[in-house]
Amino acid sequence: MSRNRDGEPAVAEIQREARRVLCHLVGGGARLRPIASPGREAAEWGLFPNDDPRASPELKTTARFVDAFIRNDWVVAEAGGVVLSAAGVAWLRRAEAAADGYRAQHQVRRRRVVGDGAGSRVVTVNAAESPLGWMRSRRDGSGRPLLGEEQFCAGERLRRDFELAGLQPRLTADWQRPLDPAARRSGRNTRDEPGLTAIAARKRLETALAAVGPELAGILLEVCCFQSGLEAAEATLGWPRRSAKIVLQLALTRLARHYGLMARPESPAGQRLRHWGAAGYRPTI
């Protein structure tokens, strides 16, 4: 191990050991604890997957490296040991991404299969690129994702129809389709006329929004179609703060049922309402 003049590990050694050790702390639950021999100061630290004092450490490192991790703010003290900090998570993302470190630090990268059949392939996507992707990558207090797979797929399906319908305003000139000469002579721009694909997508979009109802259609348009964040959607719709998340979850659930991605709730057998009268409401002769 190379060391500087103060006897501390070199920067390269610290970073190499950090990549080896700190990756096991991602996700919580595990922590580094000192391993003290009887009558001696702890010279080694071990990585323990849980709080069981009888468990054996999964790996070991030296106290000098742990001191270096603390100085760099990569770990913070907690319950007799150290756990990974937010700065440590960011540093690990940069270290694993090498030259693309800054982008990886601010992204939530996932591997996803795109395409069908023989043409499918595995690609790396940024799960936090859209508001729905950001919500799906987050978890609530009980550890469950804020959005289920059916809710996310329903929102993405609505966004795809919105884009196919050509309803997103274009901010620049469209140089991909030249102006039809016949349309130029007649003074009519055929690019403004939707094709069959756009008409079908617009019809599907209108049907889906009608199915969820006008009370929930607004939040779906803002978040799924216009890609607005939750706070921006609340400001646009005039809603109170922290209300968009709950309403969006309800709207996506109803949208997923409309698309057939989720089963509709069934009424309990024998609970069908037959009359409003309570027992003994009928008059007697």
C-alpha cells in the first residue's frame, strides 16, 4: 500500500478501497463497525449486513481507510458504526461511470428491453428522465414504489398517444418534411392536416381522458403529456401543495383499468343494493 509522508493511504488507494467497500452499503441495512480486540484499540472495521452482534463481517478494512472515508464525507456515524451518506452515493456513481460521471450522478440508470421478438435489445435508460420515471424510482415510507408497473405503463401509453396525435406544440421549424409544391400553389399547408395515425391516436387519447373523468384528466395531461413536475402541475391546476402525488396515483390507477392493465374491482357476492329501506320498513296490514 502506498502512503504519503503523514503515513496516510494515497488518494488512489483510498478511492480503490472505497469502491470495494462502500458499494456494499448502497441501499441501507448494512454498516461498517469497528472490530476491537480485547484490551486493544480497533485497528480493523468489518462490514455487517444487519444489527446482529453475533454475525460475522462480510469483509474487512482498516481503520485508516474508514478515517479517510469520514474525512471525505462518504460515510456518516450511525448506531455504533458508519453508513453511506448522500455524498458517498454521488461519489460512487461518478466513480462507476468513469468519464460520464457527472451525468451518472444525476441520473437513475436502469437496464430495459426494448422491441419485440428477434428485434429486441437491452438498453440503458434514465429512469428519472420523465416525472413518471422519477416517481417509479422512488419509494414510500413502507418501501413500496410510488408507482406500480401498471400505473407507469398506463401513463407512458397516454403520453405516446399524445405525441402521435401531434398535440405537442413545435418550438422550431420542421425541416424533415418539405412543403408539398401543390399545397404551396394552393396556399394550403398539408403538414397541418393530421394523418390517419394521428387521428386514431387523438381518438384513443380523448377516449382515455373521458374514461378517467374531467376531475382527473388535468393531472394526467400535465404530468404524463406535458412532462410537468408535480409542483409545476399543482401551480398550473391551482391545487394545494403535496396534493398532486395522491391524485396522480388515483388517476393512473383508473387509466390502467381503462387500458385493461389492471382488473376492475368486483362487488362482493350477495352485496348488490336492492332497496334503501331498513329492516321492517314495509308497512303491515
